Amino acid sequence: MRAIKRILATSLLALPLVAATSAVAAGYPEKPIRWLVPYPAGGGSDFLARSIGDVLQGLVGQSVVIENKPGGNTSIAANDVTRAAADGYTVMSADNGTLVFNPALYKKLSYNPGKDLAPVTLLGSFPMILVASPSAGLNSVKDFIERARNADGMNYASAGAGSPHHLAMELLKAELQLKLNHIPYRGASPSLTDVAGGQVPVMMVDLAAGAGFIKAGKVKPLAVANPTRLPQLPDVPTFAELGYPKIVAAAQVGMVTTAGTPKATIDTLNKQVVAALNQPAVHQKLVDFGIQPVGNTPEEYAALLKTETERWHKLIKDLGITLD
């Protein structure tokens, strides 16, 4: 009888260790990871996912399948993730449109980012740049402000209603009390083309999308909405330098997965994704493309999303912006 008790006691003592061991993602990943990108192939989010995914699959020993699933202002891909099994095998590149802006822009949204999606890590930041058409006669932010405060105001282009490019201009409009009219396009490329051609005088664009136009002199960078100057544009001042420290805006693209996924699985995924992101070749590839690589913890990413949600929801509410 004593021998049986000793065996039972030993077994019970071993249970937490077994549970802890199995909790370390139980060998995750044991099958391919499906990575959704809610935009067409060729854009910044797609480039970011594929650059990291190519290295990630070597680290985890499983295929990482990048799937482009655009539409519904990113909600189609988001809904796919919310309906997936909570096991970490379906992930998504989610920007601040998906996670921050949409809940404030739409009265009815088919997903709740705070309840349905779990943060894994912030992958990278795409700082916004105010650019002008060479034919607009705008050589500085001062010129832009003077023109945008006159009786007629000024039109501006964006990559789409509800995009980070759109909200960055609305932030500028609110902070500087400008008269700006929004002209939305379907993507950064067509909007940049029209700014370059003089059909629309200005827009906010990220470096990843706008680098080719800027280098070719097709659009003129006036200021960056980043706390520090961009190394790729060392001669372009920040808005803070010009006396407008609150004008900070970027497209922030992170990885999320299905809510309810075990923390151990998310932590394992986080470590492997961040390791891939920090590979020197990957890191430099992203910087060269115009992305600021990040790679933080799930907790840090969740805290950032909370702060960003408070900041942008107030702006959207104050300006009465809606996409319904």
C-alpha cells in the first residue's frame, strides 16, 4: 500500500512538469503555417511577409504559405483568421487599419480586433511622408500650410478611405487647421501617379510605396511624420523639427493570430518570427525597402495597439469620419 502511495505521489508531482512541457506548444509547428496578407501581391505588407516568411520556414522546419486575400478594407482576411482554429497555424499581417481604424470608422464591423485577434508581434513601421506634385509650386511645409488655409482649400490623395495614408492627412488637417478635401484611390500607386501628374497636389505616402517616385523626382518630399529623420531621406525635415511634434503617423504592420490560441504557442511563434526578422540579411532588406523593422513581444504589441486605438479613435470621432 505504501509503495502504491509513493508511486501516486511521484506521479502527481510529475504532472505539473508534464503539463508545462506539453504547454510549450506541443512541438509547434507540426504542419505548414498559413500567413494571410489582406492586400494584393507586390505591396509593402506583401513584401514584408514574404521577406520574413522565406527565413521563418527554415527556422521552424515547416512551410510558411503566404496567401494574398484583399478586400473589404482588410476585413475579408481578418474574418478568415477569426474563424480559424485557435492553434497558431493561421496568422495574418494586420496594419493599423485592421486593428485600430476600422472599429471607429465602421458602425458595424464583422470582427472585433480586441476580442477575435491575438497580437503576436509588430513586424515593422512604414513612416508617412508628405509629398507634393512638382507642378504644385509647393517647396516647403510652410508653402503647403499657406495654400491649404486659403478660401479654396486643397485636395489631397490617399491610397484609400480608411488607410493609414488617409488618416495621416486627417491628423495633419486637424493639427494645423487646414482646409483639405479627400480624394481616395484604390492603392498607393494610382494615387502617387496622379500626384506626380499634377491632378492632385499632395498626399501622405510611406517610403516603401513612394521611394521610386521620390528618387525619380516625380514627387517632392516636404516632411516626414516620424520622430526622427529617415536615413533614406536625410535632407527632409520631420514635422517635429518644423514645430509640429504631434504629427507622427505610420502604417504599422504586425502579425496576429486567432484569439484563444495558447500563450505558449504565441510565444513560440513570436520568438521564431522575431528571430527571422532580426536575421541581418532580412533586416537590411526591409530597411532598404523603406520599412523600419521592429519585432517586439506580444505584450508590447498589445500595449501599443491600446495607445494607438485611444489616439486615433479620438481623432476619428472628433472629425466625424465614417465609412458606413
